[in-house]
Amino acid sequence: MKLKKRIILAAVTSTVLVTVVLLLDVENRLSYPGNFNVQAEVPVKYSFRQRHLQRMSNGSRDASLAVSASGQLSAASDDPAHPSPAGGEAVLGEDPSVSKDPQAIGTEPPDPYLDLQEIVAKVKKLSKRSGRAKYHWNPTVGELLGRDSRENATLWDNFHLSISQDELYGARDPTVNRLLQYMTTLPISHISQKEGGTQIKLTIEFIDGGRALFKPMRHPREQQTLKNQFYFTDFERHNAEIAAFHLDRLLGFRRAVPTVGRTVNITRELYMLAKGDLLKTFFLSPEKNHCFHGKCSYFCDTAHAICGSPDMLEGSFAVFLPGDTEVPRVRWRHPWRRSYSRRRKAQWEEDNEYCKSVKETHPYSEGRRLLDIVDMSILDFLMGNMDRHHYETIKMFGNNSAPLHLDHGRGFGKAFHDEVSILAPLYQCCVLRHSTLASLLRCSPT
């Protein structure tokens, strides 16, 4: 009997000891959840990435880009829409007892891109040895028309005649800065509504005969595109046109039309010069502000009117290109054009091998055009411009004409979002000019 009691007592004691050990272990895990969650987090992340990469590799984007996209998801804690926990509130997977050093976060130095820098340097040396840059023919409109700039020619004429097959203006051409100054100061002699487009634009004529395209300010600069709004229903921004010109210039493309901001008086400079149907759309708002809306296919009604404060209105002025009769242009459908549909996707969004068919199609099968499209996609990506459905070239230059970078009103709408699909020509074709790469590296923080 004593032996049986001893066995029972030993069993009870061992059970109590095991229970105490388990309680201590659970308490330890709850006190230090970081050690517990690290192991559990790995298979979850792996499963998520594997599932979504599998889907995206068969879908609209390259699988390699999905890796960077999943990295953006992990950075959601920096999004203002996802605020950090309040004081005293623990974060899952972190030890609240351990103090954080703010300087220790994000101390990883930026990538200096030494491998890319080396590639650019090698190509530059090869170009100097072969002398290819010396023999590049870059004719201007004036040369092909047999007309040179003359002393009695206007500044606008000199700009038109200096347009070349590679760019709209030279890197050191003083004409551009003078044109920007002209458009901000010259008196306006005539206005008319420009036909076409979904939103109102005015053709401005100055007293010296020069012309500019006026896009009025519709909403404040800090107002971004609504999250549930499609790219093809967004309002155009006048400041996007101005910023696009400077960005294009900074990247060394010089294919965007010189554009500058100007504040006009609706009463004296627009209403007094308006005629016909445009004049009928001017009215006074309940707030006693002077407004107008013109006539167009989309945002031209009283509900979408352009209003001053009370009659002062800011807008962008872009230099007019030469007329189609003298310097005709060719309009091309962009090969990476979006579907402009709420449900249907474009072919390139579902076919990662889409570039192969583009390379077999004229004019992308030879010459410079495909590289020009890649340049344009980089510019659009930096602006967040998804509204690139067509582009134009100058007819007299043939297929050697660089595409003109026009119509950027729907850019810069999402300051905190990078739409990687805009770079589809780059990551699907895997080609890039070394001069474009050099410009990007020159603009990098390192």
C-alpha cells in the first residue's frame, strides 16, 4: 500500500512540474512574441508570394516585377491610410520592452548602381573611339524647307525652323527661355476653343502673331486622382503640362513642347475676346466668381465649369507647333495603348511575349522607334501618366523622326503611387538607350 501511494504521489508531482514548465514556456512566448512570429511569418509570406507570383507570371506583368510589388505591400505601414498603433499599444511581432533607435531605421545606403555606371562608361568610350556621334545627321525643319533663320523672323518662326528630327529644341538654344518669357507677358489679341478632346482647351493668339495652347486650372495642385477613378475619366492638370516639360528637358529628351504657367483675367483677357458658342458659356457663379465651360465631349457643362477667383485664373501656356500645311505630322496608335475599358484588358497586359509581335511590325522592326517608345514610357512612368493612347511624329523626317511628347494633362495625379505597368515597353522588350540610362543615373541621389 505504501508503494502504491508513493507511485501516485510521484505521478502527481511530475504532472505538476510539467504543467509549471508549460506555463512558463507559454508566458515566455507571450512576453517575447518576436521570436515566435519570425518562424510563423516565413511560410505565410512564402505562400502569399508563391501564389501571387504564379498568377502574375501568367497574367499582365512580368513575374520579376511582382517581387517589387510584394515589397511595396510590406511598406504599407508607411502609408498614411494605415496609421501606426497608438502609444502603449504593442505591434504584433515586436518586443514593446525594447526601445527603438530612430536613426537605426532605414540606414541602408542607397544603391550607387556601380555596374550600370560601368556599362555607361564603356559605351561612352566605344562611341568616342568609333566616332559615331560625329557623323549623326540631325536635320532641322529649316534645312529641309530651305529656309534659314533671318533677322526679321519672329521668335516663333525661329523656334519652328530649329525643330530637328531628334528634338524640338537644342540643349543650349536660348529661344526656349525667351519663348517662356513671351508667353507670360505678351498681351492676348484673340482666343478660340480648340476642337477635339474631352476637356476644354483654348487657342491663344498674341499680338505678335504667336500662338499657344491654354489649359485652365481646374482644381488645386494638391488634389490627387480619386482612388476609385479610372485613368480615362480623370481631370487634366495644367501644372502637369508644365512639370512634364521640365522633366522631359531634365532627362535630355527635349521632345515636349515648351510650357509655362500664367495667370489671366477672365473678364479682360478671355470674356472680352470670346465669340460665338464659347461666349455663350460664360456666367457668374453663386459665389460671384467668373466661370465658363466651353463645348467639348466630356467635361464641358455647368457642373464642370472653369471658375476664377473671382476673375483671376491660372493655367498652362504651351507653344504651338508649326501648322499641318507647312510641317505635317503623322499620328500613330501607341502599341502599348490601354483598353480604355472598365472590364477589358489590352493584349500587352495579358501577354508577356507581346513585344515579339511589336518588333515584327513596322516601324518598330527597324530603326529608332522602339527605343523612342521606351524613352516615352520612362517619362510617363515618372509622371504617372497612363493616358498615352497615340503619339505623333514629323512627316518630313520619315521614320527617323523622334516621337513628340504631347498631352500630359493626366500626369502627376498619384504622388504616392508608382504604376509599374507604364514601363511595359521597357520590361517586356528589355532594351534601353545608353544615353537614357546615363541621364537616369545622373539624376539619381548618388
